[in-house]
Amino acid sequence: MTKEWPEFPDIWPWASFTGRRRFFESGGIRLAILWLLNEGPKHGYQLMKEMEERSGGFYRASAGSVYPTLQQLEDEELIQSDQPEGKRVYRITDAGRAELAKDPEAVKRIWERASQWGERRGFGPFYPPQPHLMGPFGAFMKAFWSAAARVGNKPGGTDRIREILDRTSKELDGLS
């Protein structure tokens, strides 16, 4: 049974590590891309970086989610692209702007939700003062869960993991 976190269900911070929650709701990445392109032309990598920045580092868009969405938006004629200097640059069309205008509150909710991921209430006592450290922290959490799954049930596995965690905690506490 999945534990619910009613205090902040939409911004549960560990969701990106556990897969329990998706950062974007259904259709959200589509609207986010349209919104970003409404601000000006961009290539795919720029879109991925801007989504990461606007989420305080919590959401890292993958090429596997962004480029198929760009292709779909292009097929729907909501965006268009060209390759002026070797990089494909995407631009919103009038039809894309009309799509955004259909539900401006949905776009507002996307960016409000993105900003909430980095706010203190999503972390309680674990609030990171440096949002850009969340990427490495996410990698650490994934490595922890992976190690726990691989060796947690083997003789000495749990003890070894605890040693590493204790040593890491002491190193972090010792920083000045």
C-alpha cells in the first residue's frame, strides 16, 4: 500500500527518486514546452535545461520525453522547426498560442507546482538551501536504493551500507 502524504501530496520531494509521483500531470510537458516556446525560439536542449531550472533542479527532462513531444506538437502544427546552424530550433505558431490561450490556468498551475517543489514545505526539516544540489542528492538516493536492493539481504550487506552512510554523514557534518 502506498503511503499518502496529505500535507503536500503534489510536491512530495522524494517522488522523482521513487517513481511514485510524476512531475508533470497528463499533458503538462506539452503545455510547458508551448509556454517556453511562447517566450522565444529554443532548441531541445534549451527546453530541457529551462524545465530543470524552473523546477529548482527537481525535474530533469529526458530526450525521450521532450523530443517525442516536440514531434507531436510539430505534427499538430502547434510549433515549427528549422535548422539554421546545425541545431534544430523550435518556434511556436499562432495555433500553438491559441492552444495556450484555451486554458491559461493550466499553464499557471504547471509553473506554480514547479516552484513548489523547491519550497521548504515540501521538505520539512530536510529543506536544501541549495536547489542545484538536488541532482547529486537524487543520484545518491538512487545509488542507496540500488545498493540496498543488491546487498541489503546478503550477510554483512546492511552493515556495509550503514558504514557508508555514517561515514558520509560525518563528512558532511564536518564541513565548515
